Amino acid sequence: MIDKLLLKMRRRDDVSAEEETILRAAVSDVREVAADVTVVRADVDLHVSTVLIDGLMCRYKDLGNGERQITELHVPGDFVDLHSFPLKRLDHNVMSLVPSRIALVPHDRILAITETQPHLTRLLWFMTTLDAAIHREWQLSLGRRTSLARVAHVLCELQMRLDIVGLADGMTYRLPLTQVDLAECLGLTPIHVNRTLRELRSQGLVTFRSKLVSIDNYGGLKRIAEFNPDYLYLDKRPR
Amino acid sequence: MARFFFDVINGTGLVEDDEGQDLPGLSAARDVAIEGARSIIKEDVLMGFIDLSGRVEVRDADRQTVLTIPFHDAVELRGLDAGAAS
């Protein structure tokens, strides 16, 4: 059920059999959610956190004029609002972008982990700090990268994050995002995203068609994006 | 809601939209087209030029063109004669 979360953790550190059992037992419920459902709403008191099992979700914030910024995409294995455990409420919403399956982990079970499992607690802490690192990289994209580099960068990032949880077939992966979704991630317009994707394709770097991303020239795409995966902390070491 | 497709034709050729967007009507489609044109012009400005020769063609679900927004209609030009005046 939370196998992809374990894959994500074990890429960065060992997880003992006991820790795995405890983490699996922390799940109280599994739910299916339709596409475009706000699963966690900002400014609401929260008593559970959510692990994405299947599908695609995002964190987002809206302005009064309806403009939306997606601040992070979530792939299966992500503990999408683990930070709601210490925060108790969120300053942003979390929604499903496609039909998704989620596991719910009550905060009292996370509390029990923090009181009895110091290493597992540090791994959970690592997960939220990793989200912060991804936010910083997106900030760099939104503030400074060209549109070409922004699109290239998010496509490199998703290849890496999906590969960790076994959802990339080498340089090819399924990405059920619309141009509108991508525009909301990248601070661009859908028309601009379409034009930028066409530019990347015509340079022989990457093709995104029928919800499938095929990276044709990874070296070239990384160069344009200035993609350096160090911010994803992929080294396995005691945490 | 109706489906609209937004093709861009400019100096670099035709960029066809094969995905489209669901929008309440033609007026919303016009807003999307204008915003899209402006976003492309904005990127050009950052690279040091403005090319207003392009256009956004809006097609409906039957792929018929229902609206054309030339880039020069998406922005108001001011101060063009400032150089000559000085």
C-alpha cells in the first residue's frame, strides 16, 4: 500500500523491518479520489496526513482573481501533507490532478512514532525537508529560469522522482498533466507552455504527447534546465 | 463549457494546440488568447526584441477558426515616436 513511500525512503537510508511494520500499521484508511478534488483544504484543523499511493496530486494557492500557482507536484510515494502534523492546519490546498488513491495516517499515530521511533521520525522529518528543497528549486525556476528552462527542469525532475518509485521506464514516463496544469506549475500561460514544448521537441530534447514524456536527449535537456539532482538528496546514508 | 484550441502562428512557424481547454464561451477564449499572446511577447521582450507579426487562432471543437487575435491587438503601443521627438 505504501510501498512507494518505502522505495522513496530506502533510496536515502535503510528502513528496518520493524520500522516498515510500524509505518504500514500507521495507515488507518485508503481512499479513492476523483480528479480535481481538493483533498486537503487550507485553514482547516487537520487530524490526519495523506500519502499518495497512485495518481498525481499538487499543492496550490489561489489569488483573488482566480490565478492559481501550483507550488509542488506530488508523485506516488509522497507524504503530501506530512507537515500538517506539526502545523495542524495548512496555508495551502492539496488536490488530485487525476483519479488517485490515497492512504490516511492519523496524527496520533505519527505522534506515537515520534515518541518511540527516533530514526523513523528523522526519516519523516527528511521527507518534509525534501519538499522544502523542491520548493526552493521551483522558486529558482519561477523567479529566474527562462520558460524553456522551466519546462525542461520540471520534466527532468519528474523523470527522477518517478524513477525512484518505479514509475519511469528509463527516459520515458506517463505524465497525465494538461497544458493548463503545467502552466499553473510554471507561472506561464497554456499557450506559452505549448509553444515551449514545441521548441524543446524541435531541438530533439524531449517529446510530451498523449500524456507521455519521452526524453530524447537527456544531456541536452539537463543542460538547458541546469538540472542538478543534488537537491533531491539521492545519496543513501544514515539520516 | 466548450472546448477551444489555441494555435500560435508567428516568426517561428505554426504551433498547433492538439489538447485545447474547456472554457465557458468565446469571451473567455478571447481572454485566454490575449493572455497567451502577451505571455509570448513578454518572453521576447526579455530576449531584447518585440515581434508583433504573430497571431493566435482560436478554433472550436469542430476545429473551425472562430477568432483570430493578432499580437498587435493584444498590446497597446505607446511612445513609438519618442525617439524621433528627441
